Amino acid sequence: MENIADRILGGDVRAVAQLITLVESESSKAVKALSILHKHAGKAYIIGITGPPGTGKSTLINQIIKEYRKRGKTVGVIAVDPTSPFSGGALLGDRIRMQEHSTDKGVFIRSMGTRGSLGGLAKAANDTIKILDAFGKQIILVETVGVGQAEVEIAKSAHTTVVVEVPGLGDDVQAIKAGILEIGDIFVINKADRDGADKLASELEMMLDIGSTIYSTTQDSTLRAPPKNFRLQSIRKNENVWRPVIIKTIAKDDVGIIELVDAIQKHFEYLKTTGRYEQRVREIAKIEFMEIVKQNIANYIFEKLSKGEIDGFIEKIVTRQLDPYSAADKLLAKFK
Amino acid sequence: MGDKKIRVLVAKPGLNGHDRGAKVVARALRDAGMEVIYTGLHQTPEQIVETAFQEDVNVIGVSILSGAHLTLLPKVVQLLKERSAADILVICGGIIPEDDIQELKKAGIAEVFGPGTPTADIVNYIKSKM
């Protein structure tokens, strides 16, 4: 399997895709290749794009890809769609909106099902990010449907997280779940030509409790450019904190995209100048490392147990002879 | 996670805009536990092959109702061969006259599933080839 890593570093698209498949199926064959690729990763800028279904994320991503390509960047995309818990299958249709880039060698798009395991998805996504990074993609966009914990998990792997909302999704204030609000660095109000866009923007602003500048542009009004010196106000004397930015877009009409990509760039610059970038990189590495260690420990222990032993404990738990905590202690006692 | 899924690309090449059949098949394959990448209308053979590569699919299912099957389908197979990917199974559906089926098979299309084919047949065929 060293061969697959070499093929990837040599630019072989199919090798990239095949390794991603191995990663998704948790094949041990992937580990060797990932070890080799690790040295070559760490250059890409990772942007998470999340939000409820129907907000136009895929269309938005299509436009973001276009803008980055104009700016001379190569782009990798991971588009996640839900796997059916009943059939285990998935209809992965995000790519439809991005097909204009399908023969552009500077763009690599991979569709991924959630496959029913929270931790599993995050791991597969992380490994895929690393593969695309080593493959040379400078910008990596990860699209998820922001309705669950998995999305928050994946956001931990991104340098910048973009949350996409649209006006009129029921009760606007309630539609913005707390978890998503906390992970967003940039909030996009897509389909901003719809009624309620301004209202949503003010509500978001209030909820974020900040005096952020709203960049908006419609087809009629002129663009309000971000201030030249994008200095952030400190809320405490010695701390520079990023105030989440709210951007209005109409993705299908290619409106607001330049402002969005500029805002992502501003966030990147903020991370770099405040040292937060290195901090994020360390956090991401720590989370990944600890997950792998935990998984290895669990595998080690479960390999040494027979099904009978575990069933024995379950029986005792169900008949109330043992509680789960004591049972776990007994089980682990043999390893101490 | 932890198991290998069958990944299928469902594509509609060329000018034909009727995709209900393709969507029916896509849903049936999903319900059979496969991961289906549906790329929508107006795909060129080059786009289909490039997408198949990035998505590491096992099968490409092409739907054509426009009559252009004798040009577009062999082109897909040819591109796959040129790029050393003849291992990807290519099947098709849509409006394909009986007389053309043999020619398509000679050109490398594994099987043709015309209108009225029970989706279970397509599912079973794919599973048997994996």
C-alpha cells in the first residue's frame, strides 16, 4: 500500500479516490498510506460549510469554488449527505450543483455518506482532508448538513466554519441552533433576495451580541466594502477576538460570493496574526491523535475478550447483579 | 462504517432531459444499501468518467432516452479503457432498441435494462458482479 501513497503524490486521481474508499471502510490498509501522506499534509486551508437542508449550500460551494479558481487556488470538496439508517444506502446528490468543475484538474470533489456512525464520519472526513491536502489541494471545503452533533465534530477540523442560513425557515430565531451559533466564524444569509433577510440578519446580530458589520449586496445596491484596516476591537484589553461576520448572498445569481471569500481570507489573516492558527492546528492534531489512541485501546481490549465474556457481563447487568460501572471495572481488572 | 459499500454513478449524458427513470433507479439502488452519486443532466462522457474516478465508483449507470446511445455509451467505455479503468462496470437504461443491444455489448456495455425492468433485477445484477 505504500504504492498508493506514491501514486497520490504523483497526481493520480484514481489513487486518491481509492484511498478515500479504504478510509471510509476503516480498512487497516489505509493506515500505512496515511502515515506516508502525513508529512506532505498541513498546507491546505480547511473551511467547513454547514447549515440546515435547503439553504443552498451546494450552490454556494459551487460559486466559492469558482471564485477560488479565479484566485488561482486548487480546491478539494467533501460533500456529506445522510445515509439511510434503514437500508444503509445513500443518495449523494450535492455534486449535481458542482458539476461544471468536474473536468477541472484543479478541483477534486468527493461525495460521502454519513454511514450511521458519528465518530466514524468525523474520522473519515479528517483522513480525507489529509489525503486531499497531501494531494496538493490548497483549499478544502467540507459540506455537511448542520442538524446534528456530527457537524459540530467536523467543525472542529476546520480553520474557518461558515454557517449558512436562509430567511423564512420557520421561526428564525429558533431555527438557529445553539451549537451552530457557537461554531460559526462567518454566517451567510443565502437567498437574501427573499423576504425576511434583513430581519434574520438583525436577529443573528443580536444573538451573536456583537456590533459586526453586515456586508450586503443586492443586484441594485452598491457593494459596501470591508474597511481597509480590518482591525478588531478587543473586548478585553489583551485579547483579540474574532467577531463573527454576517454576509448576505444570492448563490444562484453569484451575488455576495466575492465578499464571502474575502471574509474567509480576513478570518485566516486574523488567525495568523493572533497566533490562533497555530493554536487551531494543535487542537485539531490533539483531537485526532486522542481519537486514534482511544480507538486503539478499545480495539486492543475487545480483541482479547470473547463474546461469551461480554454476554456474561450483560446478563449480570440485566438481572441487576451488577451495575454497568462495576461490570466495567471487573472487565478491565484483568488488564491492570 | 466499517464495511465496503457498492458505489454507483447514475448519469445522464447528452441532450436528453427526462430523468424520472434515472431517479427511480437511483432510489432503488439506495434502498438496496448502495451509495448512489447522481450527477444530473447534460453530462459529457469526459465528465462522467472524471466523476467516476473521483468518486471511486464500482458501476456507472447511464440513462439515455435521446437515441444517442451508440455514440455516447461506447465513448464512455473507450475513455475508461484509455485511463486503465476497464474494471468499472458500465450498464445502461432508457430507450435502447433491441437491435442496438448487441452492438452496445460488443462495445463493452455490460448489460442493458430497458423500460419496465424491475429495479430488483438491476440491484441483483450489480450485486452479482461485485
